[in-house]
Amino acid sequence: MRQIRDFILHGLPPLLWLVLVWCALWQDFSVPNVAFGLLLSILVTYVFRMPRLYLSDRFNLWHSLKFLAYFLWGVTVASYQLAKLSFAFGKPINSAMVAVELRTRSDLFITATSHALSLIPGSLVVDVDRAHSILYLHVIDVDTPEGVEEYRVSAQKIEAMILRAAGHSDEYEALLREDVETDEDYARTVDAAERGEHELHEQDERKTVVNEIGGHDS
């Protein structure tokens, strides 16, 4: 049963895609040509085996729209910034190579993330470490460690939005746990800061009382 489900989710889509390509090349979608294309597709997929591309088992429309809006906004802002740089005569334009470690280990979503980042003007994926899920990008107008870290965070945000939209269930649940841990860390940081401010306030009050007592004694 699991093998059948695995074939339907991950084996059938490439098979149907090959049939579609075959029929489109011949511009013939007749039943005999579709049947022959299916036979060739089965032959190709089982004789010339390629690493299986595992598709996702979920899709979220709301997160997909959020990613699309964020991506289009990023393209617009980056295009405007590059236009400004092109008219900044005499100003040296620095760039950097930025390594971005991804959460996902899926070839599909590594590819999707790298394409999304490359389509935003000013950044281009030049190498991929598939074994460790690391993208190496050439980024324009980045010349400080803070700028590199800022870009790395923004790239990981795009990956997270893609995984929320269509990532596998395990990856989506890992993102939810990461969000909870981030919220807990933030809450602990705020609580520690508030305790520190409260302690400083108490110290100031004690100093004030001591000074007042000293003033009365004198």
C-alpha cells in the first residue's frame, strides 16, 4: 500500500510529464500516440533511472499567496535599488559571496529556493552544496558583516515561506517548532530585560533612601 502511495505521489507526475512532452513534440494527442508515449515514458523511467524527485504531500494557498506577495515586493524593491546604484556615478559598488544554509534537504525545495533568490535582482546562486544544503550567492551592494547576515536572514525567510506554502509535513512541523522556540527565546529575553530594569530601579530606590538618610543625619 505504501509503495502504491509513493508511486502516485512521486512516480506518476514525472511519468505523465514525459507523456505530455512526447505528445507536444509531435503535436499529436491522439490515443495511439498517447499510448506510445506512455510506453516510452515507462521505458525511460525504469531503464534510465534518475534520482527520484520527491514531491510534497501538502499545499497551503494562504501561505502561497503570502510568498507570492513578498516575492513580488522583493523584486520591486531590489529593482529600484539596482536602478539607484546604476546612477551612482563614481561610487564603488561592492559585492560579497554569501553562504546560506537551508533547512530543507529536498532537491525540489533547494531548487525552488535557489530560483526564487536568483530571480530577485542583485543576487545570483553560483554554487550549491547539495550534501549540506548550502547555497552560495553573489550579492551586490553588500560590504559589511552586518549586511551579509541581513541578507542571509532574508534568504532563509524566503525558504521558510516556500516551505510553509508547499513543504513536506515534516518540514512544516519543524518550522512550527522553530517559531515556538523563537517566541520562547524572545519571551525569556524580554523577561530578563524587565527583571534587570526592575533590579536597577530597586537599586536606585535604595540609593535614594540611603542618600536621604545620610542627609538627615548630617
